Amino acid sequence: MNKEEKNSNKCPICGRTAHNESEYCIFHAGVEEKTEEEFKKALKEYVQEIKKENSAYNFNKFVFIGFLNVKEDLNITNFKNASFSEATFEGVVNFSGIKFDGDTYFISTIFKKTTFFTGVTFEGNSIFIKTTFHGDVNFTTTTFNGEADFKSTNFESFTRFNFLKFNGVADFREATFKMNTEFKNTSFMSIANFEDAKFNGHFSKFMNTTFIDNANFFVVKFKGNAGFEDATFKHDANFEEVTFEGDADFRLKFSLKS
């Protein structure tokens, strides 16, 4: 098959024209099949088309390469019904200061480097089910106004959920935190569910954190130190069958309710 015949093929994922010698389009082609320059050029054009048509942002199964500052590189401050499911971010990605309108999907998404979600607002539900963060991830000062679903998500490096607010249900069931984790000065305004989560870092900090509704830590495992200093539990808190392999600090502002 010559190059001209190959280029006439369509991407099996989205139907776009295959990129150069790849079986896939510029967005779904692998790292070695495209350059950062040509990928970002195509990505900017795609974003402009979405803005013009006022349609949903569909980045499903995209392979993002290089460093990406979403606000600066793509001139985006507001995503509408964005989906990044099964996408892969090969480089550092920065979503800081972005607003997500409608439901946002990061199902089975892979972040290979450091990821920033600082100062982000999720107006709808944010679905991070089975997502993997290989690098550090920072959600500091972010607001989740809908449900925040992190079920079965893998956090493989330093993880920060500091100074933020979960206004909807926060679901971290069966999530794995392999390195140090912080939920400092964070407010859970609705149910906080950490059932069967695993905290494997040297420390897991919930200092000055407020749980307004039920807090569920049933069968959670803390391999390192667990710090709940000055945490506030205003409703039921379930710590049944929790495993503490390190020190556990429960100098609470208010006593736990049974």
C-alpha cells in the first residue's frame, strides 16, 4: 500500500482521515506517529470548530502529547459537556482556572505526568471513574458543585485535594492512593464515601477538614500515618473495620457521632 492509499483511509475510532502513515487520525495516533507542533495545530482548529458550532467537547480516546496549558494554549476558559474518556495525556497538563459546565467525563483516562486542576469549577457531575494519575495531581481550591465520582481511581503519586469544596456527593470508593495524600482544609458538604479505599503513602492528611453529612471510611486501609487533627464531623462517621498500620491522630473539634 503506497502513501496516497494509506492517507485515504479513515480513522477506525472517529472516521477522520488517517494521519500520514498511521492507521489513526492526528488525534488518535500514537506518540511516535505525530509531532507536538502538528498535533497542537490540529487541536486548536478542532476547538475553534466546537466553539463556532457551540457543540460538546469530545476528546474521547485522544492521545495528547507535549505540555498543554488548556487556558493559554487553546484559549478555553469554559468547557461545555466535555468528555476525555479513555484519553491519554503523555505530558504535563494544566486545567487551572477552567470552568466545566454540564457533566464532565474522565472515565478510564490516563495522566502520565503532573496534572493541575487548581481553581477549577465543576458545575455538573465530574466523573473520574477508573482514571489513573501517574504523576502528581493537584485539585487545590477547586469546587465540585455536582457529584464528584472517583470510584476505582488510581492516584500513583502525590495527591492534593486542599482548600476545596465538595458540594455534591464525593465518591472515592475503592480508590487507591499510592503516595502521600492531602485533604486539608476541605469541606464535604454532602456524603463523603471512601469505602474500601487504600491510602498507601507515608501520610494521609485530613487536617481541618469538615464533613457536613455522612462520612464513610468502612474497611479503609491506612498504611502510613493518618492525620485527622481538627477535623469536624457534623453527622455520622463510619470507621468500622478500618486498618491503621501507622499512627492515627484524631484530635477532633467535635466528637464522632455513632
